[in-house]
Amino acid sequence: MPTHNAMKTLQESTRRKFFKQASLLGAAAITSPGIFNVVPQSEQSKDGEQFTFLFQGDSITDGNRTRDLDWNHVLGHGYVYIIAAALLYNLPEKKFHFFNRGISGNKVTDLALRWQEDTIAIKPDLVSILIGVNDTMNAVYGNPDCTVAGYENDFRALLVQTKEKLPGVELVICEPFILPVGKVKERWQDFQREISGRQEAAKRLATEFNAIYIPLQDSFNRAFEKYPPENYWLWDGIHPMPNGHELIAREWVRLVGKKLKFINS
């Protein structure tokens, strides 16, 4: 008969093994009802059953998500969580799968370095990308490698790779955004100039690749005009407050729902 200490050691060993396996699987996924399932596109039904949504980007997408198996935090605390919560609640019969692979601080070149592992290997049915504010910020503060042309060319290369390896994938491109708050306000003209070029590039790429485009700058501008306290929507001019994440989520569901009718059914 194992002693109490021996049983405790065994339980802890089993627990560590479980979390290690979860970590190897990426641990940034939540699915309903399966866990960490990657369902081949050929097995999807036309009404969206078993559909896999993947969100890519920087800290706005990351939302301080955990990298271990923590169901409270695995999707982060931002718009990805809000979207997943709404769709899983309203459409449980669809058995949707959600992955968050946003990483704080990422530029489009950082996405490229991890695209195979964090996008292609997951085999999603939809890839939603929000990237550009770190490229903008680096350009404003003097990084000569961060140009609008470079952003567009590198972003295009990612989309080409995605369509080649996942020909049936649905693409969603979200417009990067800012507001005149904090450090952004101090260099507002520089930020406007740099981000507007990337916004135009993102929109061109959405047209070029027949992606669903989510325009967010005008939505934040209107919200800011309606309720203008500086830290109410984006607390530092870049990162959303909870209500800012809600704004992104509502626009995302509304516009993606026009194309994927089953998420609004």
C-alpha cells in the first residue's frame, strides 16, 4: 500500500506530465467539446460544424494569455476571449475550436518566424490577423528596417504561404488602430503617418486575397468622439480597455458573420 507521501509524489508527477503534454500541444487552444483537436478541413460540414478559428497578432490579440493549461486564461483577456465566449455560448452544437497565437511585441516579421508552427500546423479553417501597431511604433522611434513597404511585402508573403498550404482557409485581416492618448498623442502626426500607410496596405492585401476586412480605426474614432476621456477606449493610445476589446469583438462578429452565415444563425 503506497504511503501518503508516495501517493502525493505520484500525483504531482502525473500532474507535471499532463501539463508538459499540454504545453507541447501549444496550450493556447480551447475547444468545445474536444480539447486541442485539429480537425482536417475535409471533415468540416458546410454549416460550420467543427470549424477552427485561429487568431494571430501582437499583444492586443495575446491578451496576456497563459501558455499552460489554465482554462480561465488560455485565450487571453481580450477580444479573442469575447468572440469565443459568444460563439461557444450561442452555438454549442457547432463544436467550434478556438486557438490564440498572439504574442506581445510582435511585428509582421515576427509572425513570419513562427508561421509554420503557430498557423500552418494548426490547419485552421479561418485565420484572423491583427498586426501593425508595433511596426508603426518601431518606425516612429527610428527603426529604419520598419517601413510600410516592408510591412506590406512581408504580410503578403505570409498570406501567399497560407493560401498555398491551406487553400480552403478563410482569411480575416483586422485594421491596426491608434488614438491620440499618452505617448501616442505626444507624437501624433508621426504615428498617424506611419499607421495610415499600414492601414492602407492591410486593406489592399484584404482585397488582393479576398479576405474579410475589419476596419477598426473609424470605429474607435467614432467611439472616442462619443465618449472622449483619453483612457476610456485605449488606455495608452494602443492597447484597448475592456470596452475597447468589446468594440473589436462586435465588429469582428458582425463582419465575419456576413460571410460565414452560420456564426449568426
